[in-house]
Amino acid sequence: MSATAAGARPRSAGFRLTGTGLMLRFLLRRTWARLLVWPAVVVGMTAVVVAYYKSEFDTPEALAERAVLSNSAGMKAIFGHITPTGLGGGVWSEMWMFTAVMLAIGLIFLLTRTNRADEEHGRTELLLARPIATTSGLVASVAWLTLLCVVAAAGAAVVCGAYGLEWTGSWIMGASLGGVGLTGVAVAALANQLTVTSRDANGLALGILAVFYLLRTIGDLKGNALTWLSPIGWGERMDPWGDDRWWPLVLIVALWMVCITLAIGFQPRRDYGAGLVRSRPGPVGSAGFDTTEFGLTIRLNLGAAIAWVAGMALWGVLLGSTLTDMKDLAAQLAPLSGGTGLDAIIALWVRLTALVVAALVARHLLTLRSDEEHNLVEPRLAAAISRLRLVGTRLLYTGILTLIALAVAGAAMGIVYGTSVSAPEWVGKLTVASIAYLPSLAVIAGVAIAGYGWLPRLATTLTWTVVALAWIIAMVGDALRIPRRILDHLPFTSIQLPAGNPSTVTQIAITAIAVLLLAFGLWGFHRRGIPQ
Amino acid sequence: MSAADKAREKGVQVMSVPQSSGLAVEIHGLVKSYGATRALAGLDLMLPTGQVLGFLGPNGAGKTTTIRILLGLLRADSGVVRLLGGDPWRQGVALHRRLGYVPGDVALWPNLTGGQIIDLLGRATGGLEKARRAEMLDRFELDPSTRARAYSKGNRQKVALVAALASRAELLILDEPTSGLDPIMEARFTQAIRQARDEGRSVLLSSHIFSEVEKLADQVCIIRAGRTVEQGSLARMRHLTRIHVAATVDGDTAALAGLAGVHDFHADRGRLSFTADRQALGAILTTLGELDPRDLTASPPSLEELFLSHYTEQPGRSVTVAQR
């Protein structure tokens, strides 16, 4: 390209790759650790679950019993449904949905982090002033994340095959996991183009993923075609170790191609920093309650709060309706996680609810850290708000929202199930069971605040790691061979409500640990400099 | 409305606050390190109540660190820091009710409007008076209904400025407040700071813009690598430095060039320029007079020159401080 042509380089339409090599290297340097974590988690989870099934379910009878359980409506609703009943089927129903959705969520966050977040905070501007095509950043992110899906898929497949599972099924299983990951990449790439803030981009992409999940839930429950409207359903219907279908992968790749093409096509046509939504003028001032720290917290988070509460209500309704479908199966249900029968499943559903709310707790408290990074803590502290009040307000707000989310989800589940069995007492029972997780959730809050007070730069990673650990222990704790007597004293797994009553001493101890962590974090926050 | 609000509205509060030391800000021997990096190495600064202090230093000299310590956001390793007679680390909240702050890099909540943020920040000092708020919005031509996301850097700066200036805070801490403002807005800012001083408020003005500090500051504090190299009134600092002299003469300039107190002498076909020690001014003018000058200008150094002179010297040598 001659000098004059370079000067007159049109910014408009057209797919250009100038500078993509540079962006590929740049992105790798900045995010290699995060890029490695996901394949490692996927492959590690697969290995743990396969090893566990191989040693524990060593008879066809045990596997058949397990298959009956995973064919029950509730399990189908939450974890998906495939046909095989052997070892592969057991492994699949234990881990596939959880791992695939986790991978998709992780990739959504990663894509936004390397795209809209950079653009929103003006970091991309410096790069775009260089001879680099506008789309090169997007292309580089998509390329790396797609490769990540492929690596995770291949790793999971090799692990399954190496443990003696049939190779065709193993490859299909890996491909279906990677396929759901690709869906996350595709949806996020599009969402990043449409919204202006990284928060909205993540929200939109996660919302679309939730719709996909719900579509296949309803489809699996009713046994109808709705499953086929969802990319998660496509992955599920690849049916590893059963019908071993490759062709749904074509649908997934096609969707990926459409979304990526749209995103790449839209990028050079839009303004830097812009999306589809334009900001409108707002109030010229605010008064009274709005200008207090608590009022500000509510105002800034109102949209998210409404979305969370509505989402948790929907979640409760969904779980409640699966119980309705399962109640006839109760007699056949094998022990799942302490307790027996339907009560154990109900207890598991309530625990899942609490684990979803754990993300709410982490996200809301970690805004303290992102506010600090964006210099928004400084003006509050300069404005006669004490450090205790700043953190205390955020804690109080998160606590109230947590309580509402738990109660709404529990009550919704109770209303749907209670109506179907004509036992209205379930409303109260399940509401109480949900709220009983408050001490466990307070531990998550404690970890977030302790991290914020003492290791602010690591707080976000630390907190989400603990949330992920809580999930993993609760979901596959048995496969990790954690003894029951330990699980009985850990946050989340120590509660079996309504199947069994938790130990009061344990819950008091968990609460005490949470309070200590909170106090410790506040102490650290009072001692340290801001910003850090 | 509380009694305090009423008092504030009458403008009583500013006058009624006791200032035992007469200093709005007092810093002695302030030290702050980040690991091995020493950000502040014995900084001194004094802002007498009711005055404007220009706080000057190059990038990385420690201005923002000093301001953050004054706000109680960072803790000093050692040294004395008094803000409005209190300890900012321990009594931050109470002290913040009496000050207005404009950070160097104004960050705002993207989904709130400018007007909402102004009211939010104004609450710290007990809420803003409607008339003053409207006056400042008008003066800085800021649209309060725009969401902060859509503001330019200059407009973000204006949001923080309006909130601070519309309050009746007795101390204003301004960290490079005009970066991003156009010359018209800079002039309005100058006007607003003069008005604040006339109201009896104290102003700590960190800045890179010498003309602005020259116009506004009663006192100047120049720091370098975390240390104060100069603090005093601008008039006094000028007094301690040489005067620029330029003249056009006919005679032989050799006698003048050799005179004690004449420095940086340049002569080009009768056009002279040199700097003169104030003590030797009499003798120099006598000699100059004998040369029959046709033209003569004498000017004190600009603040910029004062500032640069501190930075072109070898580190550790601070002549003017030694002379005090």
C-alpha cells in the first residue's frame, strides 16, 4: 500500500485484517492465563467425573439405576437428556450441561473483557489510531476463543477415550461441549456490537444463553421440538455414546458463522464507542434519598436488581414444575446427595438456587472493586462518606437483594410444586429452605470483602474462584471423593433442607466465620490507601 | 431544613468556623513510599486560611499523592498533616463536610446525569443552594440532563467544578481543575475562584498552567521529586530572583558586561539583554545610564521561568530556599 493510499484508507465497510497478527499477539500476552484456565477446567472436570464413574459405578446394575435417575423429568430439565445408559451416559448426565454452560459463560465474559470493556474505557482508541483495521481486535478475540473451544473439546474427548470410553462417543462428547462454548463466543460477539457498556454486553449475552437453556429445558421436559430451537439443545442432541450424531455440530458452526459475520460486518459500520442503543437525556438533578449512599446504590443497580429478582422467580417456577413432573418417580429415586427420594432432589434444587444467588452476592460486592478501579470510590470518600458506610451500604444492599432473591425463588418453587400436590405448606417450607442459605452466602460476601480490604487487585479473581469452588463441590463433590462428614460442615453442602435439618452448631460456626471475614476485610479496608 | 443549612444559606458558616492555627492546610515533612518507590520525601506545604495556594510540580512529582493524603485516601508514612485543623486520616468524614474536591481525572457514574451527580456530590456539604447551583451551571454552560457517559473530558471536569464551586465548602482542593477546559471556560473558572476567595474560602490549586496560577495564587508551592523546593508568596519569590533587562544603547557595552550582578549577558549591535541581581540594580542602572540607552525594559521573571529555574538546577541545590 502506497503512502497516499494509506493516508486515504477508507474506514467504511469491508473486511480488513490489517494488524490482526499484532492484535493476536497482544491479546495472548494480556490474557494467556485466562485463556489457559478454561480448557484446564473443562478437561480436569471431565477427568475427575470419568474416573469417579469408572470406579464407583462398576456394575451394569449401578449404571442402570443411575440412568433411571437421569431419565427422571427433573434431571432432564436441569441437566439435559441423552439416550445411552452405560458409563458414557452416566458421565454425560453428571457433568455435560454444567460444564458446557459454565464454559459458555466463561467465554462470554472473556470476549467482553477483550472487546467492549476495552472500548468502553477508551483503551482501544490508542490502538485504532495505528494502522490497524477496526475489526482486527474482534477477529483476534474470536480466533483465540474459538481455538480455546477446540482445545477444550479435544482435551475432554481424549480424556474420555483414554479412560476406555468408546472413541466415537468421546469425540462427539468433546465436540458438543466445545460447540456450546462456541455459542457463547458467537452470542457475545454480537452482544458486544449492540450494547455500549461491557456490563450490558455481558447481560445481553447471558440473557440470550438463558433463553437457549430455557428452550431446551421445556423441550426436554415436554419431549417436543423446542429443544431444537436451542444451540444448547443441538449440543445435547449430538447424543454421545448413544446415537452419536455429528450433524447438529453443523447447526452450531452455522450459527457461529452467522453471528461472527454479523459482528464483523457491523463493527466497521458503527462509530467507535457506539452501539445500537443511544443514551437519552435524564433528570436535571436529584434530591433527598437519591443523593444518599444507599439511594445511589439502589439507583445505580435498579435495572440489575429487577432482572435478578425476575430471573430468580422464573428459575423457581422452572424448578418447581420439574418437581411436579417427578413426584411419581419418587419411589425409584436413588440416593443423590444425602437423604433419599424426592426430598433429596428438592434439597438439591434449593441448593442450586442458593449457588446461583452466590453469583449475585459476588457481582454486587465486587462493584466496590470495579468502582475503585474507575476512580468512583474516591469522590464518595472525598464527599464525607466514611469507609465503613461505603462498604456497609453495599453490604446492606446486597444482603437485602440476596434475601429477596432467595425468598422469591423459594416461594415460586413452593407455589408451583405446592399447587400440584395440593400442599400449600410447601410455599413456606421452600422459602425457609432457601433463606437458610444466608449464612453460606455470607461466607461468599466475607471472602469478597476480605479480598477487597487486603488484596484489592486479587479480590475479583479470588471471589469468583471461591464461587466456582462452591459450585464444583456442590455439583460433583461426590465425584471429588470429599467425605460426607466434611461436606456436612461446608457452606452450601451442609444444608439439606427440606430433606433434613442442618446442624445448628455448624450454621452458627459458618455465620461466625462469615462475620470474622467481613470484620477482617473492613479492618483491611480501613488501613489501606485508595486507590490501589 | 436544619439550623445548619439555614446558617449556611446566610453565608455565616464560612466565617464562624474557628481556625486556631490560621492555616487551612499544614504539611510538614510528609513521607509516602510505595514499596521501593518514594513518592513523597519530606514535603512541606502551608495554605493560610482565605488564600489561594498554587501547587506546582512536574508530572510524577507527588501532587496527586499529596492531595490524596490530604483527603485521607492514602495514609502518610510519616510527617504532620493538618487539614482544617484536623487529621485527615482519622477525621476524614467530618472534615470532608467542609471541603469541595475536584480530582485531576474526573470519573463519573456513566448512567447518571450531570445534574444528578452534582446533587450527589453537593450533599456532602449539606446540599447545594438552588440559586448558586443554577448560577454555576450557567457560568460553565453545562447541560445537567446529559448522562455522564456522553460527556467529554471538559464537561466531566465541569460537573466536578460546579459541584465544588456551588457549595459553601470553606476549603476547595482542585487537582488540575482546568485540564480539558477551553480558554473561555478557563476565564470563567478564574472568575469563580476569585469569587470563592472573596467569600473567605481557601483554595489549594494544583496546576500546570502558570498564567492561571499567576493570576490567582497568593502563595506558591513548588515541589520536585516529592520534596518542596519553594514555598512563599509569588511577590516574595520574584523578589529573590533576578530581573530581566533589555536595552538598546550606542556606547561600548564592555563595562556593563564586566559589572558585578550582571548575568547571561548578550550584546548584538547595541541591543543588550541580561539578568540583574536586585542588590546590584543601582550600580547597573548608573552604568547603563552612561551608555545613553534609547530603549529600556525591565521585567520580573514569569512564574514559568521561576519554575523552570528550579528544574534546570542540579537536584539538591535550592538557592532560593537557602536564602530565606
